[in-house]
Amino acid sequence: MFNKAFGKSGDVEAGARAMYPMMLESPELRWGFIRKVYSIVALQLLLTVIVGAVVVTVHPIATFFVTTPGGLALYIILIITPFITLCPLYYYHQKHPVNYLLLGIFTVTLAFAIGLTCAFTSGKVILEAAILTAVVVVSLTLYTFWAAKRGHDFSFLGPFLFGALIVLMVFGLIQILFPLGKISVMIYGCLASIIFCGYIVYDTDNLIKRFSYDDYIWAAVSLYLDIINLFLSLVTVLRASE
């Protein structure tokens, strides 16, 4: 009965194979949810590239933040705003169209901050980091889908990744207050890259198995942050190695 319910014997109504063993929901519905989430993430990344490219190519924007007395304060506000937006976004992530409005604010402000970071980084480093990020994200995504199909579960990574993230944040704070040099920055970037690789696997596994259909915004935000943080971590490593 299980095989027929999920298309393993060619059932027309099911239309697709189970994505993982003992799957109790319709594979078609889950695939529809996954496509919706990845569509949102793709639009977020496209918007990030556009905003970042404008900030990098229009030099007066970056110059304003460097030469103007209030530029640093405005830069700090731009960095903080996306994380402040996450609070109402989490509360309203199932309420349309407020969730899309908050998602747009979150994406644009974060993209602007990323653009300012890239404006003071060499084009070679940005290109290398972008290529590495794309290869890693695609590889880990395909691996997670393959592993889930064979019954592997990555939910156990949650507590370890959260603990590692806390250590990383404390490490970053220490680095800001007491700079330890390029080697320390490179170690920080390498640790961050490994942690966010783990988060990509963890959140992709949640996308396949655990996120409810109404959590498409929050699922997209999770994956988007994983990708962006991985990119920034790789930029940190490559910039320190120059």
C-alpha cells in the first residue's frame, strides 16, 4: 500500500517517488513547496547581486560612507537593520503580503551592506568567493537530497551548529576588540565557512522533511542567510590570504 501511495509502482495520482523512506506526505506537494522556496531564494540572490553591483560600480555611494562623518553610523544601521527586521518577519512570516514586504526590506538592506563590503574588496577575491560559494552550495544541496533519499537524517546537527555559531560570534567579538592579525582572521573565516556548510546541509534537510508548507518565507530566509554567510566567510579567507 505504501508503494502505491507514493508512486513506487507507477501510480498516476501520486506522480512522484517518496523523497525519503517512510514519507507520509504527498511528494508532489513537498516538491511544490521546495520549488517555491528555491524560487524565492533565487530572487533574493538576484536582488542582492543587483543592489551589490550598484553599490560597487557607483563609487560615490561607497565614498559617502568613508568620507562623511555620519557614514560609519549609517553603515552600522544598515548592518543592524536586517537582523531587526528578522523579528517581525518571524512573527508575520505566514501572513501575506506583510511577509513579502518584510522580506524585501530584509533582503535590500542586507544586500546594501554586502555591497559596501565588496566595494572595498578586490574584484578577484569577490569572483573567487562567488564561484566557490556556487560550487559548494550546489554540491551540498545535491548531496543532501541524495542522502535523504537513502534514509540519512541531519537533524542531529542542529545543537552542534548552534553551539559552533555561538563560539564563532564570541570569536568575532574578540577579534574586533583585540585584533590578532591575518592568521587569526583566516582561521575565523575557515571556521565560519565550515559552520555555514553544515547549516546548508541542515536547512536543506529541514526543507525536505520538516518545514511546513506555510513556512516558505522562513525556509527561504534560512537558506539565503546560509549562502550569504558562506560567501562572506570565503571573502574573509581569500582577503586575508592576499
